[in-house]
Amino acid sequence: MAHPKSKISKQRKRKRRTHKKAAVPTVAVCKTTGEAHLYHNAYWSEGNMYYKGQMVIKADEVEE
């Protein structure tokens, strides 16, 4: 049995999708370094890597 190509019109489909958009990522400022970074992400500051305000990797340990 033949089926219609699209039961929902293009206009109705596009109206529903207008609210779907990427959210702006939340940026946090570290209390110890004052560096802006994304939440739940480690970040580099002055050669050191920090996560949750604590130093994870020191500058002298990094191999270049």
C-alpha cells in the first residue's frame, strides 16, 4: 500500500524545531588562579594544569 511522502508538513516540522538550539557553555572563574575556564574541565594556566582549583600537573613535569 502506498504511503504519503510526509504526513507532517515542512512548516509544522520547522516550527517544532525552532526551539532546538545549542546552549551557550557556562564559564567559571577559578578562585586560585583567576583564570576563566569551562566547568568540569581541566585548564592550563602559566604552564601548570589545574582542575577544581588544585594543581594537577606542574610546569617542570611537562615534557616538550
